Amino acid sequence: MIGGSLLLFLGFALLLAIGAPLAVALGLTGSAVILVEGLGIMSVPTNAYNGIAKYPLLALPVFVLAGLIFERAGVAARIVRFASAIVGQRRGAQGVVAILVCMFLGGISGSGPADAAAVAMVMIPGMLKQGYPKEFSATLIAAAGSTAILIPPSIALIVYSVLVPSASVPALFAGGVIPGVLAGLSLILPTLYFSFKNNWGSVPGEAAPAFWASFKEAIWGLLAPVIILGGLRTGLFTPTEAAVVAVFYGFMVGLFVYRSLSLRSIYEVLVEAAEISAVVLLIISLAGVFAHAGATLGAFDAFAKALLGFTSNEALMLLMITIMLLVAGMLLDAVSIFMVFLPVLLPIIKHYQWDPVWFGIIMTMNLAIGQFTPPMAVNLMVTTRIAGITMESTVRWALCMVGAMLLALALVTVFPQLALWLPQTLGY
């Protein structure tokens, strides 16, 4: 059993080190251990299927599709104009608009990279005219886009609910609202500081968009999260049904209201959504094989006991986990980290009797920070490509944004009710 556990962890680490895709590393090491330890080779296909045969996962590909539809339908540009009309034209205004729009679109897409891409394409040229450096703009939008995995509907939280059944999707969605808003608002402080310090702001003679005209343009996009979250709250539909409603609504808006979607663009959206969903679901499926091998051998419990052996102090353990997740977030995406780390962390959660909803939120906040922290920041990869700059040039700004969002993370960690008050109030 000890040899099997070593094979599981060392084999997985070795495959990742040589550049194997995460799904391959999970499936290959899990299958090898099952074969070597005689755990029944037929358990491989069974657990691969069981890994994705879960009802909440039906919402995942549909929310991916919904996010892409709203991105291509031109919703982001119209919401940017409306937000600009509200905030006005002054120093720091465009930066605040970028943050608010990212937070709002996060309530539609549930995906950090998709959110960051949609806003970056619209905002970066305008921010450049206002004096904001490309490096700052790309970093700010990447950081604000990371709130999409906290603000419902969140693809990451759906995956977490599958791995931790005691945390329901509605409870996690409700729990992510206040922390997600806090994470976004925390970015306003460095944005205003640097804007006033460097005089980034309005261009003389450039008027803010008219409020009512921009509101009429944006109203269809503004209604999307109201319909999705309102339907969830009233019980009109489940999270999976909400995703389908979002897709149908996005198609109607793009085809008949904004008329920005063509048959060709619809085909491209469907193909891209299928590719993204297939990659995520393949990782989840093969993680089921890895999890079965580790659980059968007792490897995850042994690993958790080893971590608990370092300290009996709850606060110190939470700090160790936070540092581990922050480092992992720099290298892997949120779904992958859930797959790799949750089997080890679940025994620790049970040991300290942490609330699974609260832990899911602070874990996701850690991963949100990782989305814009170099070297493998997925959101930053997207925005720097759009801005035409290198990731190395954004490090200075990224560290400032990380510091700001760590303050929000610290608040939610120290005061769990920030994540738990809304689910408890709503009866989840």
C-alpha cells in the first residue's frame, strides 16, 4: 500500500514535470496504481464514467456556452457605455468601470478568462486614450475578471459542489456573492490611488455617454443575471435549467435584439463551447480514476494526517493551506486544483469541522487570485495577448492587485459569516 501511494503521488508529479496534460497525468497514474495493486482494472472505466455522471455537471457546458454567447453578442460594449454613464469622466473612472463591468459579466459567464477577454477587447483601447498604461489596464482587467469564479453562476463552484456533496450549488452560489463583491471592490483602492498619483483619467472635451440612451442599449444585458439568479432564488428553475434559460436568452438577444450573431458566429460559439467543456469534463472524468486509487489505498487520508502532524493549530493549518493554494493557483486552473487537492483537503475539513460552503468560498478566492498571478496566470495570458504586451511587464501591477485581493480574502477567512450569512438567510 505504501508503494502504491508513492507511485500515485510521485508518478503524478513526474508526469506533470515532463509536461504531460493534467488529464493524462491523473488517468495514467491512477490506472497504473489500480493495475499494480490489483484493485480491479475494470474499476478504471467505471470510475471514469462515475466522475462525470453527476447531475450538477450538466450545468457546466451550458454555462460555458452562455458565457460565450453573451461575449459574442456585444453585451460587454453596451454595459461598458452604461457603466461609464454612471461613473462619469474623471480620474480613475475608466478603471472603476472596468472593475464593475467585469463583476457584472461574471454574473453571466462564470468564467474568468471569458470575462477578462470580453472586457479587455472593449476597454483597453479606451483606457489607453485616457492615459492608462497597457500593462496596468491588462492587469486590472485580468484581476477583476477573476471575480467571475466567485460571483454566481460560477463554473468553479459547480465543480466544487460535485466533489463536496455536502455543499449544494445554491448555497455556494449565495455564499460567493458577498466575497465576490468584496474581491472586486478591493481592486478599486489601488486603481484610484494610481490614477490620482499618475493623473490617469478623463480626456478634455470627451463627454460621458448619455445615461438613458446607454441604459436602453444595455437593458437586455442587465436583465440576464436578474433572470438567472431570480429564477434560482424563486425556485422557478434549478441551476442546470438556469443555464439553459441563459443560453436561450442570449441567443434571442444576439439574434433578434442586437442582431450581432450570425449563423457562422453561432457555429463558432458552439464549437468553442464544446472544446472547452470537453477538456474540463475529461479532467473531471480521469480525476475520478485517480481519486478511486488514492481513496482505496488510503493515500489521501495518510497525506492529510501528515499535514495535521505538522501542527495542531487551526489558524496555522489554514495559513498553510492558503499558501499552498496560492502557489498552485499560479500554475494550474481552478478546476484542476479542485481535482488534485480536494481529496487531500477533505479529511482536514472534517477534522476541524470547517463549514464546507465557507471553505469552498475561501478556496475559490485563493484560486481567483492565482488567475492573475504570474507565471501561469490564465486571465493575464488573455489580456496581455489582447493588449500586445508581455506578461513580464505586468508583474509590478499584478503584485499590487494581489495584495488588494488578499485583504478581501483575509476578511472572509477571519469572518466566515461574510460567506455564510446569505446562504443561511435564504435557507440554503
